[in-house]
Amino acid sequence: MSQGKHLVIALDLGGTQFRVALANDKGEILRRYAEPINSPDEPERTLARMRDAFSEMLTGIDRAEVRGMGAAVTGLIKPSSGVLLTSPNLLAWYNTPLKDIWERDLQVPVWVCNDANLAALGERRFGAGKGANDLVYLTVSTGIGGGVVIGGSLLVGSAGFGAELGHMTIDLNGPKCNCGNVGCLEVLASGTAIARLAVERIARGDASAVADRANGDLNKVTAEMVAQAAASGDALAQEVMDRAGTNLGVGVVSLIHIFNPELVVIGGGCSKAGDLLFGPVRRIVAERTIPDIEVNVVPAALGDDSGLLGAVAVVLEETSR
């Protein structure tokens, strides 16, 4: 670790916004900046705005104190080169050499990784998995992503595309997923899946307060509405949450058997449903995990900052080697 280099720049690039932060080596965010991505089909424009954000973030900062930048990016990243190969939310960013661009802009080392992978690293260093050498992280939101930490290091695979946990098959004859596979964990347990399961039931004529929350427009039903209705005692919503949590639990059991982690950390917007989601997950884990394998399933601790703090973590990890 270089003496005096105690600051880290962190970037979280999603499909709708980018966030930049300046943090210290304890994971404390000192400055932050966020801006929506209004032109996802024009990478150059967004990259130029990022340069402005970097300049503002570093005003009055001695660059000699900056260890590097970590970037948590949605999509498939080639870690060795820092190239964003493809992203479902940033289609025009195909094959973009982000590492080269940002190292030229900032004149510091840059590490670019998948956002869910880095969230796993962030939870391991600063959050719910602090101190754990082996953990599995799942983010359950619109889709399902994840990351795996083995022996304190991220598992990224031969080409850097490892730990696409949302796309393991849990139902051979299940519905088709956006990835092209069928029966993926994502299509059966994500926020999108929760909304779809509720809408399917209501469309068949089953009564539910979920429809009222959407003002009768089933196209506007969200997982949050379903979770709120379930928390208020709506029977259909409770059944849907139980089904999605059960599906998620089936996936978690497989991950436990494959990786034998110390704990499983679940974050993302759907994790805010609390026991409505964690209850069935923990039940299935208890019922189906091989006896004598004990693993805690816990909520993530870093919330919306998981990507940013994961980006901080990867810089600290890489510069400490």
C-alpha cells in the first residue's frame, strides 16, 4: 500500500444514472455526486459529464493522495481489459474500453467490474459479510444478480463473466427468461417475477388489493405493491411472496451446495420486504440443505451504496496485493 494514498474514487454506472464518490480507505464516503443518464444511446455525452463530475469531486484534492478508482458497471465486463462488452440497459455502450478512457481522464489506476460482483466484495469488506472469507451475495431487484467471494477473492471465471447467479436454471420447464434460457432463478424469483405472478392470478379472477394499489391497471403492478399488500394481510399477495421466496430458496440451496459459503447475503430492492421474502428462503434452506451444513442467510447492510463501496473495496484489495 502506497504511503499517503488513502483516498479512493468510486463510480457506480447503472442503466438510469451514474454516481461518483470519494471515499477513504475505511470505506467512509467523503463526497458524492449523482446524475441521471438522459442519453443512454450516446455514451460520449455521458462520459463527458462524468469527466466534469470527477473534476468537481476532486476540487481541492491532492491527486497524490488518490490510490485509484473502482467502477461498478451493469453488464458483462472483461476484467483484464476493463472493456464493457455488452449491457442490457446500455446497449449503445457495446465494446466500450472504459478502463482506458477513465485512466486517461484521471491519471490513476482504474479497475472496472460487474456491479453485482463488486457489491459482493463491498458486503464482504464493509457490510453484512465483514470478515467472511467465503460468501455468496444475491441482489434481488428487477432482475437477479450476484457475486461469489472465495478465500477472500471474487470468483470471476475464465473470461470474467462468472457468478451470473440469476441465470441458473431452477425449473427445467419454467418460463422463458430474457437471457434466452428457460426457468432461470431471475424469471421465477425477481421483482419482475413477483409482479408477473400477482398479475397472472388477478387476471384469472382472483381478488386482491394489489389491483387497487395499481388503480386497476395491471400493467402498473410492481413487486413493491405486492409486498405492501402482503404486509397488510392480502392473502393473494402473501401467497405470491411465499412462492417467489420459495423459488429463491431453491436457488440459494444450490449455491450453498456448490460453494459452501459461510453465509448468504441478500440485497436489492426486494430484500426490503423482510420476512415476507426471507421467511420462505430460510425455510427452504433448512428443509433442503444437506444435514450438518449450516449457513446463515442475512440481509445486505450497505443498501444503495453497495456498488460504490464495492468499487472502493476492489481498489483497496488490488493495491494491497
